[in-house]
Amino acid sequence: MKNRYIELMDKALDAYTYEHILSYFDKVKNGGFNEHGFARLTANMGIMIANGRRKEYIPIFLEMMDFCCYNMPTVKAANDFTVKEIIFCIMALEENGTFENSRIDGWKASLATIEVPKCYSQFAKTPQDKVYNWACFTMLSEFMREYIGIADTKEFVDIQIPTQLQWLDENGMYRDPNNPMVYDLVPRGLLSVLLNFGYKGRYYSEIDEALRKSGLLTLKMQSVTGEIPFGGRSNQFPHNEAHLLIVFEYEAKRYAREGNTALASQFKRGAEKALDNVDLWLSQYPIRHVKNYFDTATKYGCENYAYFDKYMITTASFLYAAYLLCDESIPVAECESDTRYVMQLSKHFHKILARNNDYFIEIDTNADPHYDACGLGRVHKKGAPSTVCMSVPCTSTPNYTVDVPGAIDLSLCAGVVSEGETIFATGKNTKYEVLKLDEANTEIELKNTFENGRAVISKYALSADGLDITVSGEGEIAYMLPAFEFDGRERTEINVCGNRLEIIYKGWTCIYTASAPIYSLNKVGCNRNGHYKAYYAKSEKSLEVKIEIAEKK
């Protein structure tokens, strides 16, 4: 498996031509060392060289590495993120004897001169400070400086840690502002690396307990496609699953160390699924740094900070952290032990997730409208493209780039017809209440109360054959049905006939079958994955919808 990590890191580096690297370097030299993509690229080039690859890059790498190491102590270039990665690079080069000791010693000597206020952008000055995940990156960067023997950072690290632990919920999940799912994983991954490299300070037990609790939860949060849950900023990038790998590799080692080989193997199986998903996107041509096929230059699906040069190489950086934690002696479980469950996250993350064999669903009851909509936002089937039904809800007010004006909020959700207008429970006009979670039968029951006082109850029954939805309420009710239309390169085939709607994509078919006629809303939704057409079924008082995903015959 460790070799596979290196192979995927090398694939990520394929996204940067030699000309691109030269141009990027010139841009940084002329415009300033002010972001962390460049240092990550430098570190990963060095790690590849240390592993006997990319030897043709040695001359330019040495220039880039000198530039990073000799500028980091004096320029705040988001070093919070990358001092540790430059150190990982130094460790790999030193271990393999790639360059003469004098070169390595020069880099170390420069990094030894780092003064926290001059080098880092965000950190806590006292254990009571209110700082978020940047301080966790800074903490690990400083810890790694001590690890290689060039600083004494114990006191600094133990100031940062309690400022991070204060954001953990009752499940040990990290509450970054607005509770995005990616930035639950990121600090937990950083804390995993901290413990892996030997932190035994005053907060060791507290960190260890939180990681244990949240790790077990994360194993069930992973979709059948290997992906992390949707929700919030920085979602739908291949680096999401790369960070999931850090958590899984750490937890696999934990349980192997405790003698629980069965559970350790389950985490290794989760890691293998995540690797498969990363590999899927790194195998595209051109390689993608976001999960769609739009031209990278359009920045479709990206926040303003999520540009190619930063987020492409980020995947490789997180893969290498997982590589460092990986224990190849732990076997991968042949099958998953838990294939049928319903779970609800804390009120901070407002998610319900369920799995039954090859199907997996995710519901958001209080979505951040800048990124998602409320409702059933994910229906995945093992082996099928994640988007053939829906992988992420659509919002009409995205904090990321889309290209369709007037797009609507869109998810799989109930609605009511009032004065000729159909209003759907996408979150801005309705309240969600969880009435029942039945793990034994993989069933979920929700109540939506709309602003006009109307209420609708939706029952979701997930089976090995698909998802059955029953909607009931007074008067005319409806259910929204998204149809994936365009991924940036390929258009789906959408067929509607009576009470049946089919979406055909990449050799798979998503089939909606309703107990009433299906109509077009004549509107579209957009998410990071692409464009959707909006359909709905409507009926008096009760309505049933069946969702199936199958290979096209």
C-alpha cells in the first residue's frame, strides 16, 4: 500500500508540466512568497526524488528548496501549513542519502532560525485564545521542528492544543466555523500525525480519547464510494479523501497495537476505498483538482482560495502524511463488518447517514446555504458514479464558482403546493424535525414544517434494492427529483415518461419511480459536480418515490 501512496503522489505531480513549474517559480520569485501551494509542490518534488523518481527535476528542485527554506523564517507565506511538509521532505532526503549532508544541514540551519511571530500567520498566545484550524497546522509545524532537533517547541505546542480541543463536539468532531465536514477531518488528521510522531505532553490522553471516539464514527461516515460526507467549504476535492486516509491509517495502527486486528483491518479497508477514490480523479486527463470535468481555467466548483496550483498538490501532501502513518503489516479486511446502519451526528453537524449493503445516503437538516441545501443530498451506490443520482445538494447562493445564472436550491426533499406555487424543503423556508431513526430496519422519518404552517412527513426506507420514500401531508404535496445533466464535459441522457424518470451516465442508470406523474420544474440547479435539471412528482395527501441505481443493460 505504501508504494501505492507514492504512485498517486507521482500522478498528482504529473498535473504540473516542467514549464508550469518554472512559470510558478518565476511568479513566486517576482510576486512574493505568499501562499502555500509552492512550498507543497517543492516538498513533494523532493519526496519523489528521495524515492528515486523525477531525477530530472533535481536542479530546479534544489533552487526551489533553497528558496523555501531561506525565505520561510522571514516571510509569512502561510508557513503554518508548510514548514512541516518541508521538514517531511528533508527527512525523506536525509533518510535516503539523496544529497550531501552539507545541503541538508543548511536547510535545517535556516529553519532553526524561525521565530514564531515572524514566520506564522495564526497561532495562540494563551491556551484560552479563540483560534481555529490554522493554529493546528502551526502547532504541528513547530512540533516537527523539535522532532528533527532544531528547536525546543514543547511550551508553544502545549499552548496551541487546548485552543483546538475546545472546538471538539461530544463525538470528538472538530467544529470549524459553520461546521464544514472537510475541516472536521483536517484538525483530527493533524492531531493524528502529532501523536504518531511521539507527542506525549500534558494533553496526550485527551487527544487520544477524542481521536478514538471520532475515528470509529468516521468509519461509518465514509460512503460506499470511499468519500467523506458532503457539507460546507473545500468539499468535493480529491484532497478530501487524502485527508481521510490520515485518520484511517492512524486508527488502523491504534487497533493493531491493541491487538484488535479485525477492527484495524476495517480501517485499512476504509483506507483502500479512499485511495481508490483519489486514484479515480488522479487518473483523469487532464488531471482534476476538483470533482468535475470543467476546464480548470473556469474555476468551476472552486472557492476563490481553491485554485489549481494550491489544491492540486495538496492531495499529494496529504497522501504523504498518510504514507508516513501507514503500517503495511496490517491486513485489509476482505469485507466490511458494518453494512447496515443509521447514524445521526451532533447538532453541530446536523447530518443523518445510512447504509444498507451497496447503498448509502446522507441527509442534511440544517445546511449552510452558501454551500448546500437541506434534504437528502446524497444517494450513492457502490461501483456507480457518485453523481448519477446526487452526491452533493445544490444551492442558489454558492460561495464557489458556477456558470448558470438563476440556479435554484435543489435536493431530494418534500414540498407543498400553495396557491399554485410548489415550495420545497431546501432549508430557507422550512424546519426539519427528526421523528424516528430505526437502525434495525434502516429507516428514517422526518417532519418538515413550512412557513405557511403546512407540515409534511417523509419516511425513508433504505434496502439492498434501493431507497423507498413515502411522503404524507394535508392537501397537495410534492417531492423534488434532481436529474444530473452535465459534468463539464459529458451530458447525461434524461428520459421522462409518466411516473418514471431515468438518468443514464457512464454506463449506469438512476431510476426514479413515483406513484404520481413526474413534471419538469423548468429550472436548473448547480453544484461543484455540474448541472442538474429539476423535476418533481406531486399528488394529494400521499406520495411514494422509489430510487434505484443500476448498471445499464
